[in-house]
Amino acid sequence: MKPIYLDYNATTPLAPEVIEAMRPFIETNFGNPSSSHYFGKITKQAIENARTQVASLINCSADEIIFTSGGTESNNWALKGAAFANQKKGNHIIISAIEHPAITEVCKYLETCGFQISIAKVDQYGMINLTEIERQITSKTFLVSVMHANNEIGTIQPIQEIAAIIKNKNILFHTDAAQSIGKIKTDVKRLNIDLLSIAGHKVYAPKGIGALFIKKGTTLGKLIHGANHESGLRAGTENVIQIVALGKACEISLQNFNIYTRHMKEIRDLLHQKISQNFPHVKLNGHPENRLPNTLSLSFKDINAGELIESLSDKVALSAGSACHAGEVKMSSVLAAIHLEPAWAKGTIRFSAGRNTTVEEIEQTIILLKDALVP
């Protein structure tokens, strides 16, 4: 039996349409986009078409999209670029307690450069405390970075409400939207943000491609110095094959958005229902309503999730919420931030469904879980 894949928050397979869009640029359209001849014009036009496709998904102008190597690079650039370009405004950054390491590790580095980092707490559902955001703002605050939706528990943050708090204070607002793109509406105008990070491999495009939305009028330091690629901000000959892939992935996400999100939610809810029926001692992590339609983080009390996932690794792909070493539980920073008790944290599993997940796969997953957990 082919293994069941329920780890779409970690990465997604390439959509068939994306593979087909890449093919001409692998096989025949090899020109350098900076060249003025026929071969260069084809690839240059392909890049600009992809830029428009990405922009359409998040409702911005094409010239506000800069292509990167992925979500981590986009996050690094957003924070470092904003920090070093706005030093005259201040040295204070606010982030949430459940950010990805692609944010928290950047902040640790910026602290060594003289910047001050404040961390806003979240509640038991992983929802940020708006009052604390407002309380932490100082005259030196120039940037707030809060992820749109959490990769572990799926909680969707009140981005618009945060923007309303900070927008009259001349503070830049960045959101890591790696998990939300293609799953929930992500409209940069409605969200009222200045910077947004995209990761291609979360939206059925290849690994190694991403984008950063930079709102007109927002100043960032250059990421890579060299020739005048990507509006002079990120030098280096463009990765045409993967840029085309990301553009196509965003296009089909927009065209089929309601179909995809409805399917993922139905599959996720079916899985939750069947697990609850078969395993009464299970706890839901994350907000019960305001969470990604495909994400289900569950804790099985006094179960070692790492051992369970390893025993099922050839049959179903899952992710754990904690690591267990020598009898000690090292829970993730997200589970720690929502104050999950160690006995529950040890047994935390993230199920993340995708566009292609079937009811039959859910039924089989329940059988596999019962075989592994029921004596």
C-alpha cells in the first residue's frame, strides 16, 4: 500500500499544472532574462507573467513582488532589510511568541547588532494578545512581525486588528504568510500590511522559490548586491524555472480557491470526528474556529508521539509537536507558548491535509492509529 501523506504543512507535492508550466523552461526556453535578444525576451516575459500571477493571489501590484529562494529568505530580508534601513527611526521590534525559527533566529541575530526584541504572548489557543502588542510599543518601535497562520496548530492571527493598532504610529508591519497562502484569503490591502513572505513549496510549487511583497513606499536594504535584477534589490540571474512554477501555483490556487479550501476543511473535520470517536482522551490544540482549514493538532495524553510516528513512518506521514530524548520531553516553542502540559505535549501530533487527500486515506489512517494505539 502506498503510504498516506498527511504532512502538507511541511511541504506539498508539485501540482501537475505546475510541472507542465516548468517544462518549456527546462527543455527549450533557456535564455538569460537580462539578454535583449529573442531568447532573453521569452524568459523575461515569463518572469513578469509569474509576478502578475503571484500579485493577483494576494491583491497587490506586480511591481510589489520580489522573487526569493523561499520563505526563510523572505523573512530574513523583511526583518534585516527593515532593520538596517530604518535605524534612524528606532531599534525596537515586536514579534509573537509562536513565530517560526525563520523569524526568531533572525531576531536573535539582530539583538547582537543592537536591536531590541519584544515577544508578545499568546493565549491557550495560540491567539496573540492585542493589548500586549499595544503595551509593548515604544517610541523606538519601527517593526512588528506576526505570522498570519501558525504552522503547528493552525491558529489564524488577527492581522487586521494588529494593523489598526500600529498603523497610526509609523510602524512597519510584516507577516509570514507561508502557511496561509492558498488556504485562507490573504489580501494585503485588506490586511493592511507592508511586507509579506511567501514560500513556494507550501503552495504546490517547488522547494527553493518564494517571494516577498514589499508595499510601495516601503524602504528595505538590498538583499544581494550586484547587477540590477529584481528592481535592483536582489542581484543574481533569476531562477526562471522555479519563478514560472510559483506563478502557476498561485494562479491555480486563486482559480480553485473555494474548491480546495472546502475540500481540505471537510477532510480535516472528518479526521477529527473519527479520531474523537475512537480515542476519547484527545485534546485539540489551536483555535477551534480561527485556524487553517487543513490543520489538525491533537494531543494524546501519555502517548509518545515520536515513537508512534516512527512506527507508522512507512504507512502514514505525520509530524510530532515535541521531541523526546532520554525520557525528557522537549516541547516545541509553540506548545510551550500555549502552556500545554508536558503529559499532553509528549503526545502531540500534527495532521495536515491537502488538496489530494481522500476520504479513503482518512479511513485507513484511523485503522492504522487504532492498530498502533489500542492494546
